[in-house]
Amino acid sequence: MKKFSNKKAIIIGFGGMGKRYAIALENLNIKVIGICDKKINNFKNVNFSKNYKSFLNLNADLVCIVANTAARKKITLDFIKYSKIRNIIIEKPITNSVNEAYQIKKFLKKSKKRLLVNTFRSISPNFIKVKRLFDQNDEEIKSINILSPSAGIGNMGSTYFDLCNFFLEEKCESVFGIIDKTNTKNPRGKKFKDPGCRGFMSYKKNKRVLFDMSEDTSLPYKFIIKSRNIEFHIDEVNNNFFYFFRPKKFRHYPNYYYLFKPEIKKMKLIHKFSPAMMTRYTITKIFGSKFKSNIDDSINVMNMIFGIKASFSKNKVIKLPLKGLDKSLKYNFA
């Protein structure tokens, strides 16, 4: 992986994820020159501040915005408008409402800034390799199942749904969702509301996603990705990527024919599971010559997340993208 020994960065928000950014930046030889957080940490040769605005005039190449979601819109807009720092990485979900996400896009378009949302998986070489396997076998992905303990509709839902759009290569057309009311304790604090959910999503060409991120299950999350002849299983946390496929001699049978033993193969991974490692790929991408912002992808995911909330409150299927009052819905994500 490319190193950037001449680059400098600042981190806004230094909780668990902020510390992972520090690890990723250090591994890329990017010097952290500023950290903003409510709690001061003992980092050598680093400027500390409890107010991010003191860093707007700092001479750096990258700002990583890892503050709580409620604060991300204002911080991001201030760095777009008032800072000379060109490159911005922001955590997901980018805001607490779809309308706020569109506001960030509006000001970003007027600027010359480069912004990436750190959604992890669609940038990870492991998941790119999975998609390439389907493409090389001329297999169109039709169905994705997400099985996960809650981890939050905003927190992990942002990652999962972005990955669904990456694999299905279509925009989600409608959602039906149920918000989990188990009300388990949010590890980030009482003020945050990021429950689990379950339901389905419909895409063009009869593509679909079934998801269960309820709060009454446990064990590591799993992805199951299906085309006509391949079923790929992903247990990412345990670095277990494997797939079943229909033997060629049975491929002329109808889809519903299942009286055969599937063949199975394990995929060799490019890297082991690590949020810090995957953040390294995001940082590398923002400095790349073929850079393209993923702000639209993130807004599509925001529509899906708040579409689930609207669906639950109205008890009906919600068409996307959201319109009217549904775009103004808010969640106090962590």
C-alpha cells in the first residue's frame, strides 16, 4: 500500500473510531498534527483543542471528521467553507437527516474540496474481489441477506446498505422496515437512538435485500449473496469468505431444482478484518489520481435508512428517494 510521508492530517473526535484513524494514518506515515476532542489525550508533538474551529486555519492535507453524527454537518460545512484543507473524510452516517446530507452536497459542489465518506466495505479489496468473482462468472447478483445483531440502523446499517448498492449496482426503489423496540442499552450513551431493524428492500430487475438486524440475536454478522448459480457467504469478523456453486452438469435444470450437492470453495483474502486497515484504504483513495466522491452513494444510503423509519411509522412500503416531510426525519445517531 502506498505511503504518504509528506502528508499531514488532523482528527476531529477521538473516541474509539478516532483512535483507529490515528493507527491508519500512522501506518501510512501521515503525521497527525492536530486532534480535537472533549478529553485531552497525551500524544507527543500534536496540537490539542476542545474546539475544532481552532484548526480551520491549520496547514494540513487531510481532516478526518469522526465526531458524533449530530455535530458532523456543521463541522463538515465549516471545513468546506472556511478551511484551506482540500481533503475531507467523514464518518457515516454523515448527518442526522436526509435534508442535511443534501446541504453538504450542495456546498461541496460549489467548492474544490474532495470528500469521502468512510463506508469501509465497498472500498475493501476483499469485497471488490467477491464482486469480481460474480462478474468473471457472468453471474448477476439477485438477492442479498443480511443477518446481524443490531449494531444500529445508522451505525452498521450505513455500511451494510452501501455494500448492497455496491453489489446490486442499482438504486434501491422501495423499502419496508420494522424498527426494533427491544430498547437495549446504547453503548454510546442514553441520548443516542440507534435501534436495530428488519425488513426488505426492492431494486430494479427484481433484485432484493432481506435484512434482520434485530436486538434479540447475537453472534457475528453474516452476508449471503446469491446469483443463479453462486451463493457467497461472508463472515467478515472471522475472515471466513466461502461460496457454494451449482455444478455445471446441473445448470440446465430449472432454478428450483435442488437435488444435487453444491461444490464449495474458500476465497483467499487480501487482508484480514480490521476497521483501521479498511480506513487505510479510504485514506489512500482520497489521495488517488482517480478520485471520485461517494457523497451520492451516502445520500442513497441515508434515503434507505430514513425510508425504514418512515415505513415503520406509516406501516407501509416507502418509495425512494424520499420526498416532503420524510426527508426531514431525524435520528440522534451516535
